[in-house]
Amino acid sequence: MTHTRRGAKAMKKKRRSVTHLIVLAFALALLVSVPLSPVLSQNKPTKSPTPSQQVSGDSNKSAPTRAKSAATQGNKQTPDAPVPEPQGKIAFASDRAGNFEIYVMNPDGGGLVRVTNNPAEDTQPTWSPDGSKLAFVSNRDGNKEIYVVNADGSGTTRLTNNTAEDIEPTWSPSTTTPKIAFVSHRDGNDEVYSMNPDGTGQANLTNNAGDDVDPAYIAGSGSLIAFASNRDGDKFEIYRMNADGTSQTRLTNNSFNDVAPTWPPGFITFQSDRDGNDEIYTMTGTGANQTRVTNNAAFDLDPARSSDGARLAFVSNRNDTANLEIYTANADGSNVVRLTNNPASDIDPAIQPIPSAATLGTVQLSADNYTVGEGQRGVDITVTRTGGTGVAFVTIATVSGTASDRTDFVPIFRQLTFGVGETSKTVNIPIIDDFRVEGNETFTVTLSGPLNTILGTPNTATVTIVDNDSGVPALSATIFGVTAAGNLVRFSSATPGTLDLNVAITGLQSNETILGLDTRPASLGVDTRPASRQLYALGSTGRIYRLNPVTGAATLVSTLSTALSGTSFGVDFNPIPDRLRVVSDADQNLRINVDTGAASVDTTLAYATGDPAAGQNPNVVGAAYNNNFAGATSVTLFGIDSVRDTLVRQGSVGGSPVSPNSGQLFTIGALGVDTSDVVGFDIANPSGVAFASLTVGGTSQLYTINLTTGAATLVGTIGSTSPITDITATSPPANPIDDIGFFIRQQYLDFLNREPDTAGFNAWFNVLTNCADLYNTPGCDRVQVSSAFFGSPEFQSRGTFVMRAYIAALGRLPTYREFVSDLSSLGGATDTEVLANRARFPDDFVQRPEFRTNFDTLSNAAYVDRLIANTGVSFSNRNQLVADLDAGVKTRAQVLDEIVSSQQFVLAAYNRTFVLAEYFGYLERDPDTAGFNAWVNFLNANPTDFRTMVRGFLDSVEYRSRFGPP
């Protein structure tokens, strides 16, 4: 005897469900005592769940059969991948007691509990989203109707009551607006209906001459339903529609049966016999990437997925061709485990969406006030979940207050997903450490849009950014130094005893040292090049190096054309001709082109006639120009004579300009310190404060030098055990965007809407620090680096994709606020989350009110033509796109995605998106029409000259004013 969903009547209608056909074959097999033929299992449509996104019962719709064969053997198949942590009990139907009843077991197959107990047939269980109830099908009152029962078996209630059959219930995942979708034959054929959980509000969702079966809600919102239909032929295919029955679209298209969809987070899982026998497959919510999950000679049926999408439960006869049992596996089909083992039929698995009956729970912020120092660069906002353990969703967003998301913090707008058992999520909001004195400022963080949970308190919070600019010491400078031991050190002039960098200098030439020969060092001079803000070093063999200020790695730049003379040296760049001045205790006086090594040999050093030291041999071992910054128009060169312990001026009398090329020295005054030849000297610009490291008795100490009197004032002992041989001092830049690290981080924040990853940050840092001129060297300068963020695959696949979506769909550019919101929504904590958000974007976009207003009333042909017209380019596949829509092969979201991503549109919109990205990234505002059009016209006329445009934005007063004085 067989038990089918609808018996002989259903069989005559070419029902898609393979289950009742399989059961019939099993019954025949028992009668003739032969194994079930593999051929029988290959000609019947069956249902296969796809990774659905439901938080409630997954797919549980295969028709019960009572005929099964002898018990099978075998329990588990060897695992080859990590087994997901079991979550949620499994409900199923079994005729082990003679007729079909509903049972529940633990995730490992233990703890079996019988839920229903009556002489009728109870099948097709589906869990409520909170895991406390089961809806199921029973013929206990005559024909098949839908009932609901508490998970412990109490409180059975009938939901439907009519002369037709109501079957295949599936509970929506939403606990706030719950629905049950089901299949009914009340209108003469199988159609999908929905109703409230109490049986009220029954509504027809589909209406056509074919059979529409196997409904399954999308996880999370429950806003979409996947189902199977044979409306386009005698085979069943997978379709999707909105939860109200609108926008019905075909997802699969082949000559075989695709049935039993289920839709947990990620992919749709379904059942298909396309490869000969019934197996389980997955695909995206748009029908793409159809992939086989199970593969064996038996058939695998009725897939169900856990609410987090990690586990798969299904029915199979793989251990005995005449016996259906329930198995579980990873979502990718690995680690198959047999859960039931008896001679009866175990079918219709449904995984409880939560480990046990749970309350709805709340989500809230961990505090209603957060405080962050501007220099901390970011604030962590924690969202907690209390009282709920199923999958839940909530949106977190920022709202500007006195703190602006243009200049003070990076805006976010992101949906958070709480997995099963997750109780907290932390979101980092980047803070911009500008140099503007503005006082403490605030912005707001809000939670909204909860799904399968409710908002607790607090759900808004005030974030206070504590300004750190008013207290910056006027004389503070960052000082780099080299030690006699060959290390690169860094410290603040305010606290010289604390080194915040101390690394070995690497990459020097063979046998080259920075200590010189014998006991006295053949010194290494170091300076920060004003045109590029990079560290350059002079080696003891006359080689010029560029030093990485983080790692200490030395890169050879050039070799001097003239040999060095002396044992101690002073070096400093003259910013006007961009030449490195080199002086020594042997009176050498050179001007070096560091890019080529070419040396101009100037007049040797000598005290000028009339100077108090005239006729004495100089011993100048430190040199420093004032006004040592790019754009300076006049400079004066100062030096330190370590024998006479005096400050001198080279080539200038009383401040009157005289070329230092003359070698003339003029005494300014005594240092007041008896220093050795181990001297470092530099002037921090633009502050004009002179610093010297003077070594006395083997200990290096930091002094400030009065450039008018020569007097040295002790700041403190430098925290290096090895003497400091030279220094370079830099005041904090007047604008932090001039700092390499700040600049790189800002590109990540402005264009990618995220903090930099360590590897990427270091790579770009090395590009800029090793660039000959980071302000004007095509291929490695700031213009090149910044424009690379626009051209990166990450921005092109997210940022320009969003821009093109607005152009194609709405015929306009996005506003800055729209763009920031959409770009943030495409982010995520993991690559998987980012890919899922990108895949979902077109589906969400076509549901926006502006889109629906423009397109809902248009035919498919008019829809495609409107999109193409908005792009301004032609599409050779226009007719195919229309045909695919008419046939239900593609959704409108898929067609939008295809057009927006098409290469011809990418190229046609490239200049517009490039210019728009400059306004959104650098200026963080909507473009003015005149400026936007001017730059687009410029790029159209000069397609290879992007540098002019990027430089225009980078150097603009508006951009630089975001961070400090322009």
C-alpha cells in the first residue's frame, strides 16, 4: 500500500514530487521482493532544498510513503571537512509505528520524541521561526489539511478547513509579521497560498493553469518566496516571487525537474534529476551558479537547511535502495552522517531554526554614550543581543551632529547579521584626526530595521570626539636619527628619552658601515628631503640612500662623482635648487644632485676675514638650512664647529644673503657645551626651531639652539645607548594630509569605506617612501597612488557599480548621501559577507520606490529599452534580454545587473564615474554642475591625462581644508 500526497488523482496530474513516485516504487519492490531499480529513481521529479535564507522551518515537503524495505547498514561516511556545530532539533515524518506521525530528534539523531499520535497520516512538518511550534499536514479529519502543534505535542489546532487538499506548509522566518505559505488544490489545480499562523487571512499568491508547489521563504526578511512550477511545460522549474505574489520570475530552465527549494542565508538549495538521478543542488537567489552538492548512485531528496545555512538535512536511499532514511551534511555536501536507521520510511526533515524554543529577544547598543579621542583613529560600537538565539538582523547607521561625516568621522550604514547563538557584534567607526582646533564634537549612532528581533534600549547613542588639536606643543617635532651602531631611531623632541622607533638599517653596500673606520665614525648624514618628505642618507663610501622610515631599509639612489674627505660630516638639503649640501671636518664643501650623484665642488670652508676665528681651521660637523621646505624663496645655512663649540653661519653676513658656495664662515656665538665631533643638527620647519644632538662623554643629548646667539639649551638625554651621529627634525605638518601614513589611510576611508588592511597599507607606504618625488613622479607619487584606489577592483566592483546602477536604472547620478549609504551596504566583516551583499544589491535596488515608479507598469521590452537608453550605448543582446524576461529565465534585477556590468557601459561611463568619484571621495559632496561637466569634458578631450584632474582635487583648498589649514 502506498501513501501519496494526493493519491491516484495527483499521480494523473504529473505531480512533480518524486517522493510519492519513489514510495510507489518502494511498495512495488516489497511486493516482488526485488531491489528498487535505479531507473525508477531517475524519471521522477523530487524536491531539493537550496540554501535558503529562512529562519524558520526549511523545506519539508516530500510526500510521505509507508512502504519501505529492510533495515540498512552503515552509519557515517568518513568526514573530509569540518563538521558544523549542531544547532536545532530535526523534525520529520516516519511510519515506524504503522502510520505516519511527526517525530523530533536531536541534531545527532538521538533523543527521539514522538510529537503526534493518532491513526491518521501526519506529515510535512515545518518549524515556527522561534522554534516553539510545528505546522504539519494531516488527514485526521477526512482530507489533508494543515494543523499546528506545540513542539512538545500539546495544543494541536486545525488551520485550514475545506474540501480540497491543503499541503506543504512553510513558515516565514519573520517573528514580527509571521506567515505560513502552503499549497492548495481548492481552485482545481495546485497553487501557492499564504495565511496568518492562526489560519486567518488566507490569500491566493499564484494563479495559472499549471501546478505551483513547494513554497519556501527567503531567510531573514521573508520578503521573497521560492517555489516550483510546471507552468511552462510538463517539467517543474524553480521560480521566485515577492511574498505578496507579485514579480514571479523563473530561475531554472532545463528539460528535467527542479523542485523542493529552500532558501536559508546565501544560496537556494533545491532538488533536481538533471544528471540522471535525484540529487541536491544550490544556486544564487537569481538562479546563477547552479552547483551540484550531492553525487551518488542513489537519490537524495527533500533538502532542508539550518537557519544559519551551515547544515543540510535530506532524505536518501544511498545505504539501501529500498529504504529512505534521513542524513545530514555540511552545506557543501561534505561530512555526510546518517541519522535514522530502521526499516520504516523517515522523510520530510525540517531543522529547528534555533537550538530550543526561544524568545524573540532584543538587540541594543551596549551604551548610550561613547567617548573617543580624536587621535585614537576609531571608536568601537558594540551591539548586543539578549534573549534570542535564532538568526536576526539589524541596521546600524551614523548621523552627523556637530561632528561631520565629511571631516570628522567616516559614515556607516550596514546591516548586521546575528548568527545562531551570537550575542554581540562590534562595528568600528573610523575617526579622522585633523589639525583643526574645533572643540569636542558629537554624532549619533542608531539601530533600525530589526528582523526576527526587536529593538531594545538604548538603540541610539551619542559619540563624543574629544579634540586633540588645541594642546599641540608649539615646539614639538618628530626627530629621526642614526646611531653609531647603525640603527634608525625616532623620538619626539618633547620626550627625547623615549624612542618610538629603533630598527637596524639594512640594505647597505658590502663592507660599508655607518660608523667609519677605526674608532671614529665616518659619519652618515641624514635629512628629510623637502620636495618629497623622504629620508635620504649619505653613506661612508659616498653613496646616497633612501631610507624607509618604518623598516630602516636602505635603497641605493646614486653614487657621488667626487670622493668624500673627512671623518665627520654635516648634510642638509637646500630646498630652492633641491641640492644636498655636504660639509666635513676636512673643510669639504659640496653640492650634490642626489638623483644622479653629480657633485659640485665649492670653495673649501674657511673663516671670513674679520671674523673672530679668522685664520683658524674650521671643524664644521653639522649643517642645517632654515626655511627648509618646498617653495622656500630664501634660505640661510647654519653649522656647528665642534672644536670651537660655536654656531656659525656659512655664506651669510649678519643675515645678508651671500652664497654658501663661497665657503665663508661667520661666527654667531658659543654653544656653551663642550661637544665632541659626534653631532647632529637640523632646523624643524616651518616652526624654525633648531635642534642639535651633542655627544658629551659618549652620551648624546638633545638641545635647542638659539640661531641668534648660538646658545644651546638642554632638552634631555636621548634614549639611545649608542651615540646619535646625525638627526633630521620635522615639525608636524601644518596639514595631516601631508603625512604619508595619514594620506594612505584617508584613501581607504574615502574610496573603499574601510580601514586599511596591514598588507595593503604597508605596500602603499613603501611605494610613497621609495618614490623619488612623492609629489611629482608619475608611477609612484601621491597622484598615482590615490588614482589607483579609484581603479582598484574593490572600488570598481562596488563604487562605480553603484554609480552605473543609478545611471542605467534612474537616468541620473546618485547623490553623495545615496552613494555613501549604498557603498557602506556593500561592505562586510568578511569576504563572504561582501560577496553576499554585492549579489543582493540588484534585488534590493529594483524594489526601491523610485525604481518601481519608473518601471512597474512597463512591459519587459520597454523595461530593457529604458535601461539601454539611459546607458547611452547599444546592446547587441537586447532581444535576448527581452526574451529571457518573457520566458522567466531572468529577473529584472538580473537584467539590470547584466547591463550595469556590461563592458561597453563600463567604458562609456568611465569618465563620468571617475569625475564623480573625485567629488565623492575627496570633497565628500555632490558635484556642482559646471565643475563636473568641465572635468568630464577635460577627460574626454585628454583621455590619458587623469593626473591633471586628480592633482586638481588633491591640491584643492577645499580638500585640504577637510583636515587642517590648506
